[in-house]
Amino acid sequence: MPVKKPAVTRNSAAKRRRSVSKTKQEAIVEHDGHHTIHEHMGYFGRKILWTLIGILVVYGIVLLGTLIRNNMKEYEHIGQENAQVRTITIESEGEVLATPDSAFVVMGMQTVSETVALAQEENNESMDALMNGLRQLGIEKSDIKLFDYQVYPLYNDEEQGVTSGGGYNVSQQLQVKIRNLNKVQDVFDLAGQVGVDSVGELRFAVDDPGVYYAQARNEAVRRLNEKTEILAQTLGVEFVRIVQYDEFEGGFENNHEGIQIPTEEMGEDGAMNVKMGIRVVFEIE
């Protein structure tokens, strides 16, 4: 008995076609979705890869530069560790005569009275007389300076520190700069006339010792050059360059009053020695 096939209607055929079409579209969409994901993953992967490559390139450049620098330093030191620089030290001294152009002396007096006011008044009168006399001798006011001023009570019993009407002592000292050395004796005569009871040591000085130090330095260098010429011929060496230079002044010093005074005794003509010592280290070949 023949099998009777079911009849296919238009509606069922259309449904099948739509179903097939939908399945294909879903497949296409799924395929496109996978394709898009792969594209995004490939983009980020390539980006990360290039970033890593860039970092490696920068690191390689830095490493290469470091190696080149280290090699250059090693090259600079090649042959220098064992190189021995030969040196010779030569000393010389220059000496010139300097004539003092000024003198300093400290002078003053002390006064004792029953009260501080009276002691100061009497002392000021004597010191004013000294100041006026010095100005009349041609000494400028700027060359007369207060050096020391003291006021203290007099004790009858020093151990107990008790005053018993012993009064007060006022002491005043001036430092006088005498620029005209011909006036030195006149200044001492004036001190005796006004009753000065304290006169210090007369100290001679030079206003600008640097002038004499420069002359002494030139003399020391001249003698040094003579020595180098003799040693070059005698030892058969060549003086290449100066490695170190030192110099030492002599002849003056600052005393406790800040005055440049001679360190040696002056000669009969009033001159004093000003010295400059130099020490030079030469490189020789």
C-alpha cells in the first residue's frame, strides 16, 4: 500500500525557509562576533608586544652607553697606574730693608680721690691737657685713641674687700700714633709736662708692609730661578711645571693692639729686615 506523503503547504515551507535563514544569520553573527573578539585581542596583544620591545630597546641603549663609558674610563687609566711623576722641591728667600714710617706709644695717668666724680674730673683735666698738647704737635685726632679706662675703689683690707674711706682710682690710657718720627721726642717731653705717670714702650711700624713683601717676593723668585738653572744643568733634568707653591712672610707681626710691628731689632739707621720665603715643587723629566 503506497505511503502517503504529507502534503507540504506554503506556510510550512515558508517557515522552514525562515528557520534556515535565521540559523544562517545567527551563524554569521556568531562568526562575526568571534572575529571581532579576535581582532580586539590581536590589537591589544600587538600593543603590549611593541611596548615590551620599546622597553627592551631603551634598556639596551642605556646598557650600551654604560659599557662604552666604563670602557672609556678604563682606557683613560691605562698606563697611568704605574706612571711615576718625578718632582723636586726648591726653597728660596728674599730680603729687603724697610724703613719705619710711624711709631706707636701708649701713655696716660691715674688719679685717686675720695669720690668717683672727683677722681674722674681730675683725671679728665690732665688727659685733656695731654690731648691738646698732642694736637698742637700736629698729631691728628684720628691718631689718638682711647686704649684703656678703669674705675675701681681702693680697699684698706683687700682680703675682706671692705672699703674704709680709701677713695677711688680712675685710670685712663691713650694710644698715640706718631706719623712724623721727628716728633717722637716732643711727644715724650709733653708727657712729662702734663704729669703723665704711665708711658709704654715705643713701637715702630710700617703703614703698608705689603710693598716690602712684594719686593722681597721678587727677590726670592729671582734667586729661585737661578737655582733651577743650576740644577737643570747639574742634574740634567728639565723643569716641566709647578706642582705646588707656598710662601712665608717674615719681618712683621700683629701685636695685641693690632699694629704691624717688626719682629727683629732695627739697625742703627732705623731700618728693619723684611723677609719672604717661598717653597716650590716642580715636576721634572
